[in-house]
Amino acid sequence: MKFIAEVNVMPLKALLDPQGKAVRLSMHNTGFKSVENIRIGKHIQLELEADSEIEAEDKVKEACEKILSNPVMEYFEFEVKKA
């Protein structure tokens, strides 16, 4: 069966996000003063084959842990759906 996984990788909340801070400053300078905080991460979409949704979730979790995120600086969330 074919599955699609939507993965979000974000900086840990305890860490500073210099890219988010720079974008927030730019937004304030262009009139978006109501924006208080910005955190910038990655959105990744995977298409994969698996025998079941549980197997697909296990594969996506392993990919996130080994390749798609850095656990020292980032956390991840994902959702798997049938394609």
C-alpha cells in the first residue's frame, strides 16, 4: 500500500531561533508589529510503500530520527495517511 507522510521538524522550544528572530524583525519593520514570535522549521512530504499504516509510521519515525532531524536541536511531528 502507498502512504503519504507529512513531517514537521522544528527547533527545540528551549533553543533560540535566529532565523525566526530575523524574520520577525523584518516583519516588524514592514508594519506587521502584531507578530510576537516566529519559529522556522522544515516541512517534508514523503511517499512510501508499506504493508500497513503502523509499518509506515515506524519507517517514517526511523527516517526522522536518523536523517530528517537533529535531536540535539530539533523535534519532529508527523502524520501518515493512505495515498
